Amino acid sequence: MISNYILLLFSASLLACASENQEEKSEVPFKHHETIHQDSHHLDSTTNPFKGATFKTEAVKNDSLGWGYTIYINGKKAVTQPHVPGVQGKKGFNTKAQALKTADFVVYKIQHNILPPSVTKEDLDSLGVLK
């Protein structure tokens, strides 16, 4: 009887320790930037029509909105984005650097055949361009 009681106490203390370890693990912060470029809609890289293409990004100042960007593929204008994509309303980026960083992200998606190269608010937050 006493051995059953000791076994029960021992089991309870093990469970308590296991619960504490699980709680500690759940407090580890989520790092969104590690998965930012993953997309389940990308195509096989062998079918990428942009393989070997040249890309050029350009920040564009719009007095009424702020900064936007243009992306050229093989010298031809392919993307014109006068305002911040993925957020409600029509507001430009605060700085030229923010616009170019977002344009580079879109180029990355195009180069890796992640199409469409949409940008979400979460992407922008991870890039640090919403501040």
C-alpha cells in the first residue's frame, strides 16, 4: 500500500516536471522572418520563365502618397506599385529605402517562381517597412 502511494507521488512529480518543461518551450518567440519566403504555390524551378532574366528596381516619389516602386524585367516595365501593397488604403512608403526593400522582396518571389508575387501585411511587418 505504501509502495503504491510512493509510486503515485513519484508519477505526479514527474508529470508536474513535464508540464513545466512544456510551458517553458511554449514561451519561445515565433520568428516569422525564417519562413517569410516560403510559399506553397511556387512552380518547379525548371519551368520558371524568369530564369536568367535581369531585374531592376526603382523607387518612385509620389508627392500625394509617398514612395512607391517600379520593377523592370529585361528592361521592360513589369510592375508599378505607387502605394504600399497588402494594406488597406492608398498610402505610400515613408522612405525610399522601404519601397526598395519591398521591391527587392517582390523580385525575390518572381526569381523563385513564387507567383503571383503578392505581398501581405505580415510580409511587410517582417521586412520592417511599416514603421
